[in-house]
Amino acid sequence: MDIYLLEAIINGLLLGGVLALLSLGLNLIFGVIDVVWICYAEVVMAAMYAVFWLYTAWHWPLLLACVAAIAFATLLGLLVHVIVIEPILGSAPINQLLATGGLLFFLQSLATLLFGTDFRNLGIRLPVLELGGIFISFSRLIAFGVALIGAVGLYLFLARTYLGTAIRAIAQDREVMGLMGANERRIYILTSAIGGGLAGLAACLLVLQYDVHPFIGLTFGPITFMVCVLGGLGNMIGGFIAAFVISQIIAVGGYYFPIEAAEVLAFVFFIVMILIRPQGFLGK
């Protein structure tokens, strides 16, 4: 195998870890609350700004800045549900999409007003590893490892804890869980907070690799939504698989074609798959 093609495959695998983490939070929220947060990538953007300012302006240790950013994103996820989602839960799905879409533009405009449109960077230069002539980004390697730990941690939380069991149960049958005495509102708030926390964790990984600016969400938002739909909206395992499929198409396609063409190829694959299997890989 061409060593450069192998390098592209490895880097695609590492990119898939971050995409999988992004899709986990969005799929968790949809699977439980049945609402798609169009503004999910903008929550990631807000947390990236939090890491940047805490680290560069206030000189917090990077690890502490990341912990604070995750807490901030968790709180932001909770506020999004209470202020925006909860009042329209019983309305038509189009109203929910318009509300979260409006929040997307509000967060973008607010970030532009506060910080301008400058591209900002942490200024951290992590090394590039060389293994047998293959160059691997150390920041992507860290991101992949942390994303994998986050995914396993979420699985164990949902599978082994009382609250995780309640979240899975209410996602399967809201009416029966209500009759069993479960507090539906509390579960929804908890789910939104966890989704926000996952967005914050993804932000900590992305800010090591990309500049932060008000429109960074447009880089990952469409791909994250595509991954979730391709895997089956609400199905976290399907989203996890779809993240690695899409990342490999982009990475390997970028080896043979310009990167812009590789992204177009990923969207073409998405459209074809949705025509063949509209419910996604593991959707029901």
C-alpha cells in the first residue's frame, strides 16, 4: 500500500474520533428529547472561545481552562433546553427547528459582536509523530484518545447507572415512564446538560487543531448533522459508525482529489445512502 494512502487512512481514523464525539451529544439529545439542535456546533464554538480566553487572556492552565469550558458548555446546554426548547416541546417539529436555527444565528452574531471575526489560536504547537515514514498529528492523536474515553464513559453511564437507565427508558417510551413516576422534565434537563458537556469536551479537542472564530460551527455543524442522519437519528452506535465512514471518505478522498472535492464526495455518498436507506445505518 502507498505509504501516503496509509497516512491518509490513519488521519481519517483520528478525525473520526472527534466526529463521533460530536455526533454522540447530538444523537443523545434527539434520542431522548426528540428535538434536533441545529445550533449544536455553535455551543461547541462558545466553549472553544471559553478555552481560548481563559488560557490566553487570563493565563489559566490549559487543563483547568478545558474543565471550565466543559462546565460552561454543560450550563449552556441546560439553558438552551430551559429557555428555548422547553416552551415549544409540544409544538410542531418545524417550530423546534426554527427556534434552534434562530439560536444558531444569535450565537454567531453575539460572538461576532463580542470578539469580531478574527481567527484566534491558542499558540500551542504540538509535535508531529513520525512512524515508519508516516506523519501523525499529535493533537489529533490526543483528540482521538480523549474522544474514545468520552464515548466509553457515556456508554457506561447509560448502561450501568440508575440515571442512565432512566434516560434510555424515557427515550424508548415517554408515556409509560411518566406513569411509572419518572420526572420527565428532570431527565430532559439532565440529557441537555450531558449533551452540552460533550460539546464542551469536543471543543477542548478542536481548539488544539483549529483557529476559533464566530463561524467555526459551519465547519463541523453540517458534517455532524450528516453523520447523525446517516447513522440513524437518535442511534448513538449508528452515529459512531457513520462518523468513521464519513471521515474515511474525506481523508482518502483528499488523497486522490482536492480536499473540497473530497467533502463533496462525502455529501454525495450521504445523499445516495439516504435514497437507499432513509432511516440510516441502524435507524428504525
